[in-house]
Amino acid sequence: MNKYDVIIVGTGISGLFAALHLGKEKNILIITKSSMDLGDSFLAQGGICVQLDDNDYDSFMEDTLRSGHYENKIDAVDLMIRSSREVIGDLINFKVEFDQNDSGFSYTKEGAHSKARILHFKDSTGYEISSNLSNKVKELKNVTILEKSTLIDILSKDNRCYGVVVKKENNELENFYSQSTILATGGIGGLYQRSTNYPHLTGDALAIALKHNIKVKDMDYVQIHPTSLYTDKAGRAFLISESVRGEGGVLIDKNGNRFTDELQPRDVVTKAIYEQMQKDQMPYVKLCMAGYIDMDIAKRFPGIYDHCLEQGYDITKESIPVVPAQHYFMGGIEVDLKSKTSMDNLYAVGETSCNGVHGRNRLASNSLLESLVFSKIAAHDIMKNSHEVDHPIFPQPDYLKYELMMEKYRQMVVDKIRKE
């Protein structure tokens, strides 16, 4: 029988960080829908927020609340901020590197932040963190990793989770049992025509939550990022990090005039861009770095520089066309401050969860921090409170039944996002 102490679904930073904070005596299975390195955490460019010092608490709190339109859960924001320096210490212990200058760590500022408190590694902070965590998890002898395997359902009875149903690479369905299950399946970008997310992120855990009457929250809270590189080609939108504007980049209309304050909250900047596009009768606006960013642009943003150059733009010399794109989901499976869902033995972390930190609109670079803080808390809660329970034997899953079921509930997710 496929029996584990803990099953984690997802290999973004929330799933990986949880695995690293579970005891090595735990037998852990990690399942991922694609390959291990194709999660949105790897794509994060800008950085990760941290409370600079005790005097930064009030400012950090206010920035997060203001950006979230004061719909945030204050207890959750408090926990995230107070845990931030400890989490950064964990990352450094895992050999994650952050850019430095002569005085120590190099902090940048992004939209809606009142001060520079964002640690970064060039313009590939997510990759630096995710790849290090991934390598550490691969070293664990108590962890089994199952790639290219899709969560189809959870095994539950009387509001208690006993494991998951998985569609493996060969399309066979299989039951996997566990004492505790952590959903870390990411966002909903695959449901959108234009998104910075990987297309395989289609809200699977949300569909399953709706099926089992697990509480969800704020399903219409979807963040549109102001700046992705404009192209008329199909495929995932390439993000132009908010840190570009944080370092001085400006937005201009078709006549070369600046039309907004680039460091307002993301939803405000996005609205301004859409309005300008309509005025100009253009499918994009332009973002200028050359002459505005007082540093070596190619060195500070090597990933963006290389990608734009491939597309025919030299960001050290010319402006680039940008357009908003779906980026982040602030809603999700409702969880408490320990990342527990309304179903026993079931946790949710990262973008698939909603603990109330972000409110209606996420503050830039809070996503990586929130994912790490609350996945670590989930792991600690499992270590403290999990215990052996007898589980029923569930029947062998039927492929056609589950395919039709998932299609039905995925459509329900789409309807809720659109209508609520």
C-alpha cells in the first residue's frame, strides 16, 4: 500500500520549505504536476520582503494593509512580518545568496513600499531560492518525489483527509495514503489567456476543495501585474519585474510622456495603463530604463536583458512595450494561522491558500515571504500534532469518472472567479 506520514502536493517554495522543516523520521511523498523545476516560484524576479529592524514594523504593516485595501487579516500580516527575519536566516543557512553592496545586503524598493526592504538576487530571486531548496530536498533520504503526476482528488471521509488520488504520467490513477496532507499546488494562471504563470497551474486544489465543501475565500481576488513584455505570440507572458520600476524605470505613452506614478500599488498602476492604452488606441504602453536607472542595467537585470534582447529590444538603449497580465491569486482555500483548512489533517500553503495576508491586492514581493512563513508553520504544526490514525480503504479510482469530475469543478472555479 502507498502509505506515507506526509504527502505534499507541489514543488514550489512552499512545498519544498515545508518538507525541509518536517522531521527526518517522517516518510514524505512529494507530488508535482510537471517537472520539479517548473513551478511559478522559480519565475519570481523581484525579491523577498523582510522587516529591516524593529522600527520598520509599523511601516511594513501599513504598506501591506494599504496595498490590500485594508481587507487583510491583521493577525496573519503580523505573523508574517515578525517571522520574516527568521525565514531569511533559514534561507541563508540553506546557502541562498542575496545581492550585497559595500554596507551589506542590497535592498530594493518596489511599488507601494515606503522604503527599500526587498532582498534580491539580480532579477532571478525566485530561481535562486527555489533551486537551493530543491537541491536540499533531493538530498533527503526520507523524501520520495513523484513528477509529472496530477492531483485528481483527495481521499476523505467524515471531513478528514486520508490522502490523495493521483493521475500518473502513464494516465493511471492511484491512491496514496497519509497522516497529513499539504496542498501547495500554486495559482490559477492556466485558466487565463494571458498570464505570467505556467499554463499547467489550473486551480486543481480549488476544484477539489469545492467538491468536498472545504472552505474557500475571496475567489474573485485576482491580481493583474502591470508590466509583462508585449508580444502578439501565444504562450506564457514574460514578466518585467516591479523592481525595474523600483530602481527608477518609468512608464510612457505613445508620445513619450510619463502618465502615472509607477510605484503605486499594482492594481492602481494596472488601471492607469489600461486607461492610457485606451486613450492611445494602442495594445501596450512603453517602459523606459535607459536614462532613468542609475546603475548597470544589464548587470542588475540580466534575465530581463537577455530575454528582451532575444525579442529584439536592448533595454540599455531603448524602451520596451509592456502590457498587464494575470499574475497572482489572493484568494484560495481558506486556512487559519497554522495553515490548516476546514478539513482535518489537510493543510494548504502558498498561492493555493488564503490566510488573509494579502487582502484584495498583494504588496510586491510579499508572496515568497508569505509562502515560506506559513509553510514552515504548517510543518511545525504537523510535527507537534499529527498522530497515527486508522484509515478506511478507498476503492480503486476510475479514470473517466475523475476526468469528468475535475472538468466540472474546474469550471466552477472559473465561474466563482468571474462572478463573485
